[in-house]
Amino acid sequence: MKEYRLTDWLPTTKKEVELRGWNELDVILFSGDAYVDHPSFGAAVVGRILEAEGLRIAIVPQPNWRDDLRDFKKLGRPRLFFGISAGCMDSMVNKYTANKRLRSDDAYTPDARPDMRPEYPSIVYTQILKKLYPDIPVVLGGIEASMRRLTHYDYWQDKVRKSILVDSGADLLIYGMGEKPLVELAKRMQQADTGLPLQRDIPQIAYLCKTVEFVPEEGDIRLYSHEECLKDKKKQAANFRHIEEESNKYAASRITQEVDDLTIVVNPPYPPLTEAELDHSFDLPYTRLPHPKYKGKRIPAYDMIKFSVNIHRGCFGGCAFCTISAHQGKFIVSRSKESILKEVKALMELPDFKGYLSDLGGPSANMYHMRGNDEALCKKCKRPSCIHPKVCPNLNSSHRPLLDIYHAVDALPGIKKSFIGSGVRYDLLLHRSKDPETNKSTAEYTRELIARHVSGRLKVAPEHTSERVLSIMRKPSFSQFQEFKKIFDRINREEGLRQQLIPYFISSHPGCREEDMAELAVITKRLDFQLEQVQDFTPTPMTVATEAWYTGFHPYTLEPVFSAKTPREKLAQRQFFFWYKPEERKNIINELRRIGRQDLIDKLYVKR
């Protein structure tokens, strides 16, 4: 087991800065999460990436914004800029349930305390720093800022909000996975003579300028203004199609939007990282442990991932309710086998490692090394999903590289078992390629996954049973789930295993009506499921589903879409998940009678 010193973590206090012999910092990061020095935690990644560029970095995790602001003053002013992230989750998703009730815990906080971050830390922290140090640039990053970079609907306030750049007063916003723009920004700021350089040609940044000074360029996509969106929901919906398509293109256009007397400019993103660049990000000297200041305290989010390894970045599923592709991109960037094995060996050195890896996965478990056979075609494509409405014929869906990773990891002395905890895309497992070798690899992967990498329960996400709702969700037909369940059950019988398939479902998604939920109850009853992994749709910024939910129009067709919005409508849908509970029976029967579906009452509650 490796022994660490306090200086093996990035400094968080004046004393820790002095222990390193520094009398000045280049960048000070503020984070809404506790500081866990691990590549799954954004503030640690940003800190280590900048440290690798020779910069002196410190992190202030979960600063107290309610006292005399000493946490914002204790490290003084940085030479280059302040960096701010609300944390690994949008702060409002973190703090509130789908019913807008305060959560009783926070997984990214020591001992899960729920009161250690404000609502919208990106805004609160920036405004404090701008008052204390008006001459120091503030750069926003992380998922909260990334998903709120343009006019967006905020479910918790039930209103359309301006870009977070306007509300916070920050100087720049870096969206998506920010290693490349951050490094470029830091390099340029070190070379700049002015105190507040705005590096406006760096890819993957967003900034504000006065509209009278803005110079449009050929190829710009000009969105409807914030004010137009407030007046016309259809314009807000239409905007989103451009935002999503440009997020998913290899060579995207610059996006602009007017708000007040300002123009928001969103530069196109960098191309996806190379394997070597992603390896570099993961191979930095993380301790992979929480900062020693949290000794004796439990950080639930860390406990969940401390024995897991992220093997790739990006997701080409394009699910309508998910922010992963909007933040990480749809192009898969995979780590090398050497980098993955190096991290596994580092985990084996942790004091309480018992030989079990909880996950060898990523945003989706089985997209490692998948890309277009002809990447020239991918560079012209703007489809948000490579597998919906059907798998792209150009996609190389071989599972051979992933099997190779599993075999290499499992062969390491000291590894007893590696589990797959990430969501598995069963539509990729059922896809029949024109290449026989690809089909062979998929069959081998399916058997190996079920026989060797499931910890008793395999979680998958069909999300719904209605073909119409699934189409809006950009998910495969429910018949594919039923086909996969037959394969799962068969392999379990052949291997002498008794494992469960645990499906995830969502209620109140745009397009879903009560009858759809009642039919979901009937179908899952017939399959002998008593559902437990369920959730009510929560509108989060910058997803197709959220825009459809708020505006009432699908962003791609501008056709009307029904959504359950009132608490009564949402509860009426959710109750069908629990048809088997005696306390729900009376309400469900009354609801089905109200909508004239006696046939579904008979199917759910057959009189004996």
C-alpha cells in the first residue's frame, strides 16, 4: 500500500500552499463538491491537467457562502483566473427531487450533508468573487454551466432563464469536457500583457459581447433571441435542434444568441480527444482518495466509484432525456489497454481493496472502441444518435476490443472478479452486422457479460413499453428488451445461475399518457416484474425531452407533444409502477374507470 503525504493532494488551504513552498497561485478552483482526488471528479481532473502544465493550482471545495466569505478570501488572488464548477451534477438535480422536494442527502458531500452547497453555485460563487476581486477573470465549467450556456428552461423556477453567463457575470464559460480549452486558455493568459484577456477564438468556449460590437461570421447559426423565446415557445423549441445538432457534429458551426443588449457567442467544440490525450488525463498523479481533511467521514459518491474504472468517454445513444452526449459528445474516445491496466493496478493498492472491481465501464457499458468504419462519413453526420431509430450501417459495433479489456483485467493476479455496473445497451447486443466476426464477438460478449460480470442483478434501461413514447425517448422497441430477457434467462439456465434482470422505467416523459403507463403495468406484470428501479421524468436543462416538455413542441418536427405536468397528472402516471401494492389498487381502478379502460382493470386485477 502506498503512503501519501498531505502535499500529494492539490492544496486546499493557505498552510498547504506554504507546505509546497509557493508564495503565489496561478489558478484557484472553487467546487460545489467535496475534493476527491480521482479522475471521476471534475475539479480534480481540471486541477491535475493544469498542474501538468506547470501551473500552481489550489482547490476550495464547498466554500461557505453564508458567513464572512473567508473561504473566498483565504487564498488571495490568483495570477491567471478563478475556475468555478457547481460539481459533478447540476446543483438543482442534486438538491431537489422530481416533485421539487428538498433531498435529505448529498452524495458529493462528507457524510452526505444536504446543506453544503447553494442553489446554482456557478452563479453564487461567481458573484461573490466578482465583488471581492473585480479585476480577476472568472471561468465557468462543469455540467451546470455547460447545460445552461444559452437560453434554457429551468424546471425548479418554472421559467426560461438567460445564459448562465448573464446571470453569473463570469468572463468565460468552457462547455463539455474542458481539458483542451482550459490548457489553451491558461497558455494564452500567461503570454498576454493585459490583465483581462478574452481569448475569443478558442474552441469550446462561450462568452458575451455587446451586440453593437459583435461581428458575425459566415456560417454562424443565429438562434432566436432570448426575448423571442420568452414570447414564443415554438421558437425556443426550434432553437434546441440547432444546439443539439452542433453539439453532435465533428465540425460544428459557431452559435450566437442575443439577450438584452448582448450577444452570447458559443464557439464550436474541439474535435474529440485522441486516445493518447485521454490517457494523459487519466494517468495524472491522482491519489484516488478523498482529501485527508475528510478523515473519518463518508462521501457516498466516492464509495460508489472508488473500485470502478472508466474505460471510455462519450455516448452515441442520444437518449432524449440524457445530458451525457450534450456534455461529453457522441463520439467515443477510448483509453488504451495500458492506461486501463495501470489504473486497475493503482486501485489494487488501496487499503480496503478486496479483489472486486465494481465497474469496468463508461457512460454506456458496451461502446468501448466503437466508431464509424468510414470516419469521413461520421465527420459529415449530424444525427444525434448512431443507434436510433436503427443502428447506423457505418458503425463498427464489434465487442472484441472490450472483451480483450475484460480478459486482460481479469488475468491480473489479485483480481477476483470485475463487475459491469454501467448501463448495457442491449440493442447493440441484438444488432446483426453484415460482418460475421462482429456478430461472433457480440455473441461471445453477451455470454461473458451474463456468466461472469453480473453481481446477481443486471440493470438495463428499456424506459417504457409504448412504441410511441420510446420513439420520442430515442430508445429501441420494447420487443428488443423482451428478446434480450429470453437470451438472459437462457444463458442463466445454461450456466446454472440464478440472476435477475432489473429494468429501469420512466413515467411522465413527454408523449406519455396514463393509458401508456397502465399498459406498461400490464406488460411488466405479464413478464413477472415487480418494478423498483423507476423514476418520474425530471426536466433538466439542454435535453430534447425538456424542451418538448416545456414548449409542448418536439424540437425536430415542431409537432405538438403532450406532457403530464401537474402533480395530479404525474402521480396518476407514477402509481401504475406499483399496481401490485394493495394500497394503490383502489386509486388505479378508479383512474382506469375514469379514462374508460375496463379492459386494463381486468388484465391487472383478474377476479379469481
